[in-house]
Amino acid sequence: MLRRHIFLRTAALAACGFAAPLAAFAQQAFPAKPVKLVIAFPAGGPTDITMRQLADNASRILGQPVIVDNKPGAGGTLPAQALQTSQADGYTIAQIPLGVFRLGYTTKINWDPLKDINYVINVTGYAFGIVVPANSPFKTWADFVAYAKANPGKLTYGSTGTLTSPHLTTELVAQKAGIELQHVPYKGSADLMLAVVSGQLMAAADSTGFAPQVEAGKLRVLNTWGEKRLAKFPDAPTLKELGYDIVQNSPFGIGAPEGTPPEVVKKLHDAFKQAMEEPSYVAALGRYDMLPDYMSSAQYTKFAQDTVAREKVLIEKLGLAKEK
């Protein structure tokens, strides 16, 4: 009996001794294979280009490839929806555009953007504006508004999708200006820019993916939507300067499926935070007048909660809420 007691005690101590290292090893094992980052817009636009740079940086830090998977459409909400059917293991993560926080008010869904996404880190936001072809008769925003008032519903503008920030902000501005516009949705900036440069559209509301076309003399910027004028387009007034108390930069970050282990969320957070700080990412953002906009997992979760409440007011004001 004494020998048996000693044996069992020794075995128990050995098990305890190995348990901590094994648990630590399990935590350190992530990632053991490539991580998929689903983004909401097509290849070639500012979101794709900047997120690919961020993914490249994070790959080196994590020691595994971070592979970008483009899922455009549905107002930028497809990546968040993809999380609902993904394993909660950290190997599928997704860009979370602001449109995700409006989804519950505009679409019948069987999941909750607050309860069913684990908010990992916010990484940046957009610089937005309204552009017209260089040969447009609209030389200023006043020209744009005057035409729209004289021709209700005939002035066409495009955005990167229905219920996206460019769409809703333009509609809010139009409401405040007392004009009616005709909205045409596109899947991403590349297609949208082609449409406005070719004259298929009279205007476009977009992030500064339009910068190369403006610099090439093909487009003209009528306004921008930040707190201050953009250094790249110093002649374009802000919405606030034009008399609209609106600032829109549509912050976005990265989410994981709800239930992802906290240690995995932390490892992803830490890797992407470090990736954000690398000069290559800051330079990629700078091409589109974007800036790093860091929020920790806790801060990003709080931002999501606050934004869901704020977007409810905007959706109802524009009369775009789904039928109950």
C-alpha cells in the first residue's frame, strides 16, 4: 500500500509538472498554419492594397502566411457574415467595415453584430470625398447643388455599395442640402472610378482611391469629409466648411468568430498592432490619405457598441430601416 501511495503521489506530481508547459505550448502553437483574412472590397482598391501590406507585415510576425481573401458586395458585410460559419480558432478573421454595425437595422439577419463577433483590433479609417469628371460643368459644390435642385433625381452618383458610409453620408448631405440624387452602387473603388472617369456617372462618393485619377487630371474633388482639409487636395473644402456638421472617416478593423480563445485573440491583436507600426504600412496608408487608427480589443468592442447605437439614429433619419 505504501509503495502504491508513493507511486500515485509521484505520478500526480509529474502530471502537475508537465501540465503547465503543455498548456503554455498549446497557447504558443497558434498559428500552426496560414491565417485567412477576409476583406470586404475587390482587389486593386485602397482597402485591398493597404490590408495586403498589413497582412504581409503580420505574416512575418506570426511566422505563418496571412492570406487575403476578397469578398466584395452586400455593402461590405460579407466578411462579417463569413465569420458566422467559420471555426472559432483564429484561422479565419475578417475586416469589419462600418456597414456591419448598420446591418441589424437594414437587413433581416439571424446573428448579432455585437454578440457574434470578437473584435480584435481597429487598424485605420478612410478619407472620403465627392469627385466629378474633370470635364464636368460642376466646378464647385455650389454648382453640384444648383443642378440637383433644378433637376431632382437626375444627378447620378456612385458609391462602393448600398448602405456603405459613402452612400449614407451622401444621402445625409443631400437631405441637409434639400436635393434628391440617384444612387448607383458598385462593388468597389476600381469599378466605381472606371464608371465616373468614363462618364457613365456624373459623380462618385468614395474613399481617396480616386487620388490617382485626380492627380492624372481625370477627376475633380468637390469636397472631402474629414475634420480638416486633406493635404493632397488643399483646394477641396470639407463638409463642415460647406455648412454641414458632418465628419466621416468610417474606422475599420479586424474581427474573429465569437468564441475564439482569448489567448488567440491576444496573439492576433499583438501581431497586427506591431504590423500597423511598421513604416511600410504607414506608407501604404499615406497613398490614400489614410492614417493608422489603433483601438485595442476592449476599445474596439466599446466602439462597436457605441456605433451600433449611433447608426440606428442615422438609418431612421434617412428612412432606410427594414420593415418589422
